[in-house]
Amino acid sequence: MIPWVRLDAVQLDDGPELRLMQRGSEFSIMLGSNELMNSRQSGSEEALARLAAERLEGRPKARMLIGGLGMGFTLRAALASLGRSARVTVAELVPEVIAWARGPMAEVFVGCLDDPRVSLVEDDVGKLIGEGAGLWDAILLDVDNGPEGLTRTGNDALYSATGLAAGFRALTPGGVFSVWSSVPDPAFTRRLRQAGFDVDEVPVRASTRKRGARHMIWVAVRPG
């Protein structure tokens, strides 16, 4: 069997080491002992974008904010689902992840970062959410393994009542706030509804082959 090779690593300020691993043509991003993502398991990350884009039909100039670059699966699916006049901003806080995307994992990204609809910013997605009311038609969060601050404790605020209220304000009427998780979380569903969202919980397969583990995606819509 081909062994895993550590290509790079970064020590996060308030968490364990983030590592980029490779085995043949397969890549993995690990946080401590947790695998955050694998290049062979893209189904649920792609579904995060598709489910949101379905709610944006009739908005050819939709503005989408994606929190977390990862391996680009959500971004690629968003670009495939949105129109030519749409704009997608990706917020990634860890500069090494951006470097991996343009370096060793460039083949995984297949040029999507060069799409003219894309703006990649090295910043905290929570900051971008709080900067403007009614600015976004969709906000997609895939920065942790669920609605808690796994990669950094500061991310907890994104999923709190205060953070969800900020997300609600940042959306246009009818806008979509969508969150990826490896597991269900009924308490988070309740917080979304308490924040004023209409909420659907959508279980999806991790694999594009429609088998294996199931992940959870919340599709929360601001009424109007």
C-alpha cells in the first residue's frame, strides 16, 4: 500500500496542527487526529453549494459568500450551478490552505480559482458576515466539522444566537444560510429557527457514488 506523506503543516493559534497529507493522487487535510476532508469524498461539500443554488433560481446576479476554501469542492459546485453574472467570494483564514490550493492541490482545484466570478480573500468569514446588511444572497459555511468551533474556538460565535442573527441580517430577503456538518445537531436546528429562518435539514452522502457515510446540511432561508 502507498504510504501517506505529510506535505505541509501549520500550527493554528488556538488549536491543533493542520496537516496536508498525500497518498498517490489522494489528498487529505487533517486537524490533529480528525480528517476534515479527503479528495475522494466530495459529495456532501458539492451538495452544500447545489442546495443553496437551487434556492437562488431567478437571481442571475446572485452574490454568494463561502466560508472555508478546503479542497474547492463547494466552490466548483457553486460555479457550475450559478449563472455567468453571479459573484462568489471565498473567505479562508489560513494562508497555508490558500497556498496548498495553488500549489500541491492545484490539480484538485482544476483552475476554479481563476474563474472571473471568484474573489478569494484571506479573512475571517465572520467578519465579512458582519460587515454589511442585506449584502449576500447566500452564505455557505464549511469551516468546521459541524456547528461548533473545531478548527478554531473563535468559530463558535458563527453558530451562536448572536452569530445567526448576524447571518440573518447579512442576507437579502429570501437569501440562504447553509451549513455543512458531519453529524446532525438538533440544538443548532432550533437556534436557526429561533433566529427567524425557515429551516430544512438535508442528509446527504459523503461520496459522490451515493454510498457510505451521511453528512448533514442545513438549508436555512430568510423569509421574504
